[in-house]
Amino acid sequence: MKNAELLINVFKSYQSYPRTAVSLLEEYHRSCRLQREMIREAEGHSGIMDSNGDGVTNGSRHNGQTQGAGPLDGEGQSLKRALQERRPVFKPPDRTCFDDGAVRVAPVYTDEIASVVLAQLERQTICVLVSCIPFRLVLSNPLPLPCSLTSWYTCDSCCCPHLCVGLQAVTPGGLRNTFSLYSGCSGYDVCLACAVYFAYTAFRSLQAALLPPLYRPLRLVDETSLIIHSAERSIFDSGNGEDWVHLRLRLAPINLRLCVWELSNPAAVADTVSHLHAVGDGRGSDGGVKCKAGITDDVGVGSHTQIPFAEEYASLPTPPESWIEYCTIAPLDVCRERSHPGEICTICQEPLWKASHRKVSSSDTTSCGRDGEKSTNTSPVVETTCHHLFHVDCLADLKQFSISVQECPLCRTQNFLEHVPKSYEYDVVVALRDRSYKVDGSSGSQGNGCGSGTGDADIAYIAVAGLVSKTYENPLSIAVCEVVRIAPGQVLVFEVG
């Protein structure tokens, strides 16, 4: 009898479990509404807005949030500040175990913004950095049924329950990742409200980092850092020889992939902004100055132009697929001297040190690697406590299967990564594309100026980024980014604080 009742309950639960969301936009609004119901219960407030935007957000079209119904009283303003302090994060610091009630609330964005972001989430893999470990998230509609068939998933970012459509962490083979990030939970799942918030915030931050006039350095996660020590640019006449930029930098954590590319037509965008400042007729309704790419002079603060968000999203100067053809990257591996020629990584069975992807001119005087060897294996090599050598990327992929992997893949030594460095130094040479101007042969200058005798069109804009994924797919792929502006013949030495 008890078995029969159990089977009946199982089938009832199975029938009530939503199989698919017909509209991701409707599911997004459901997630937003659920967050506010949860925070209302936790805080005891009744004035929290619903999924249509009524109540405390009182946002504007310029920051992507829906317009509130009216002015807020003192209690509403206090609640609004409380909600802003409880925005979703990849790993909430106040959460200690599964379903502990530490609810967080994401802003409600307009249907235009949410639809564009959801369309990207539906067909792309999202990579995020949680506790210095890259996680691959894919949209599941619906999420796979729980083992018990009687419980629901809970969002690991905002702690909202009853999650049936959202992003789930998967292994490199596409299977559900079942590692435990919190006590009592299995896997990593994110609701659509948090996913849209993460994607939109990453887009705005990357937009401010890659476009004038700000070029504001980007750091999505606190555990990441990008330190550029120096930059040097070549001098040549009328295209005789190769025009290049040589960078020395340090990137952390070591499982980020370095990506370096030249921004397309940055002078044209800057000239557009300067022209709008001069004529005074290019201001948006919020008073911000618009540039050609659709960003205002105070981007990131909350005011943006009125062009369609889909066009704004597509205009972002992200790294091209062919960026590696113009770039030579050499990780400055201290363990190279202790390895043998032709030694392989036993995980991927590929050589530890790979040949160059780019043919470097003989006139290139920079030495990117030892004895002029040009290595472009962008994955550093680390030595374990048991003196085995592996690619960092290979160890990261291995870690995807279980967050508790603490044994060497070869000898099973415990805690084999104790002495692995937290950051890695790189030597980078970037070949600039199609430069036909002639410079005056000045010796260059130090600092962040652009030297004498050069115009804005002569300045090269080099974007340096740390990718969470192996290739760029969307703004969440970039965890840290900074743009270097350098003129012909210039040498820049940056102070490290």
C-alpha cells in the first residue's frame, strides 16, 4: 500500500513538473516575480515591485530597467537601497548551505533588452568564473528532472526555489556537472532573472572598456587581475618592415586564456565623439553625448542612447576569430628549463610547448620566448608538487568533472596543486594591420601620452583580455580587460600599485 502511494505521488509530481517554457520571456518574468515574492517574505515588505516593474525600482529606459509607477516614500527608498545591495553574484558570500534563504534580487529589464539577451543565452555557452574555477553553463528548457522527482532546483545565485528552466553547469562532454559548491547541493544552476542580469551587466562593462571616451578597465570578478608592465611600439617608414606592439603583462588566475587584438577604427569613433562635443547637437535625452557605436560619455553610470539594443549589442568591437593570426603569445614558463624537448602533457597527449601560429618577421627585434623562439601556446604549463608538468587548460577541463579533484592524474599525490602560482606572466607581440603612414622617427616617450608628431589616426588601440572560455562567445566570456593606447615609436612603462 505504501509503495502504491509512493508511485502515485511520483507520477503526480512528474505530471506537475513543467516540461518546457513556451516563451523564455514569460519564464524570465516568472523568475523576476519569484525573486520579489521571496524577498517580500524574507524582509516583511509588501511594496516590492512585481514582474511588470511596479514599485521600488523606479528605473529608466536608459539603464534598461523598467519605469516605476511613481515616487517612493521613505520606506520605499530604504527598501530600494536594500535591494541594490543584494544584487545576484556568481557565488553569494552570505550563503553557506543549500536553501539557506539568502535571497538576492535582480533588476527587471525591458522586454527589448531581455529578448536580445535571452536569444544569446539560448544558442550560446555561458562561461563564468566561480571561486577561480571556470564553469560552462548551457540553457536547459527544462532542466533535467531531479533524482527524487519530488523536489525542484534552486538558483545558486539568488537562492530562489522552484526553478525548472534555467542555465545549468555542464562538463566538457555536455553532461550535467554534479560538483558541490555549497553544502547539500549538487551542480550549479542559475535562473533566467540572474542570467539576464549577469549578461547585461557584462555587456555594459565591456562596452565601457572597449569604446571611447572612457576605456574603463574591466574586472567582472574580484579574484581576477590584469597588470600590464610595459608596452613598446615599432618605428618604420611607409610600410617598410612590420609594425608591431610588444607587451609584457601578468594575468591571474592562471586558468584564464589571454586574448589580445587591435580594435577596429578606434580613431573614427573617437573623432565622432569629439565632433558631437564640438557641435553640441548629439546629446541624448539624458544629456549624455552619443558616439557612433551607441554609447554615451558616461556609460556604465546608467545613461545610454535610444538606438535599438540589438544594434548596440552587435556593434561591440569584440575579438575577431582570426585574432591569433596577428598575435604571438609566449607564457614565461619557469619550468621550461626543467622539461625535455618534445615532452607532452599526459592529459591531452599534446606537446607542452607548441610552435608559433604566426610567422614573425626577421626584422622583429623583440624576443618572444627563449633564443628567439616564438611560442604561441596560450595555455601556460605548471609543475605540480610531485614534479609533473601539465597544461593549465587541461587541468581546468579535468576540474570541470569534479570540484573535489585533489589528486595528480599520474601518481595520485594528494594536494598536488599547492605550489602552483596564482598568476602568470606573458610576453606578447601584436602585428598591426595595414599601416601606410610615415612617422617622423622620434624616439618616443614614456607615460600614457601619445608622443609628438603623431595624429589620432596613428595611435594603435590594443585590447588585452582574459577569457574564461577557450574562445570568445559573449561578453561573459571576458573576465578582465584593458585597452592600451600607443603611438609609433612610443615606449610605455606602467607603474604597478
